[in-house]
Amino acid sequence: PPPPPFLMIRRPPRSTPYNHRRQRQMCIRDRSASIDEVTVIERQITPLMMRMIDGLEQFVALDLPFLNSERENRLNTLREMMDRADVAVSEKLSQILRAYQIENEYGRTISAYPDTINIGGTDRKVDVLQVGRVSLMYQTPDGEETGRYNADAGQWEQVDDIFKTPVQNGIRMARQQMSYDLLSLPVAGPENAQ
């Protein structure tokens, strides 16, 4: 049989004051480099966050006009927060990402809320039904008038009475007064590709 392998035991280097001092200096140098990197990242991320807020503001301006005051308040809060030095950069980014998440959720939800809208030059109190970003409808509280937002024309317009019951049911569904079911609502068709 072959001889057993030799086992070599190495002793750790002797701990000397010189070694301790050198290790501390290296640790301090590494931390200093990390702090410098964080400072550079913070300086670079602030303009990115401002561009993100600008992009979100553009998106809201071009989107269907639902929950306008809530969405504008959110944007104003973000802009005010960006000017505050007592808010950490990580918190600022977190709030901006949360605003994007909320806007994203609007595309997948159904909601109903009371609002005052301008219909043919007259301000009217109505219940607004928002179905994702597909349809934005209104109905007067007495249920006599039903309409939709025409994004192409940029205004509210009345629709046929055949949509009266579906919009009324949609409002009830959004308020959880009725089980979810299919709705027949007018939606804008796709545009021709250029």
C-alpha cells in the first residue's frame, strides 16, 4: 500500500500591531471608496427620478381624464418630496415606483366615483365608471343620462339608451353592490397603422 499523504499544518500569520493597523487601513480605504460610489450613484439617480416624474406627468396628461385631482395631487407630492433634503434617496425612489405601480393598476381595475364633469358647456354632477383604460363612462345620479369620454374629441358625449343598464350595472359592480359580470360598453376601435 502507498504511504499515507502528508498533512501540512500552516500556522496563521502572527498577529502584530503592524498587521492590525494595515488591516484597519485597508478596511477604511474600502469603506471610503464605497461611500464615494454611493455619492456618485445618488447624484446620478436624482436626474433619473426627475425624468421618471416628468414621464409620469406626461402619461397622466395624455391618459383618460379619470381621478384627476387624486392623480395631480400624487404628482405634486412627488415633486415636493424631491425638493426635501430630509427624505432619503431610497424613499424618494420607492415613492416614485409606487406611483408608477398605482398608474399601472388603473389599467386593470374597475372603479366608480362621483364627479363634476363638463358636458356640452354645462357642469353636471355624475357617477363616473372607469373600466381600466378601455372605457370611461358617466351616468347622472337619476340614471336618465349616460355617456362616455371621447378621447379623440377630448370631450364627454352622450350615448344611446342601450348603454344605460350596462353602465348602471358597472357602477354597482365597481361599488361591490353586485357580482362581476360581462358589460357591453362602447369602446374606441383600434386606429389604422401608418
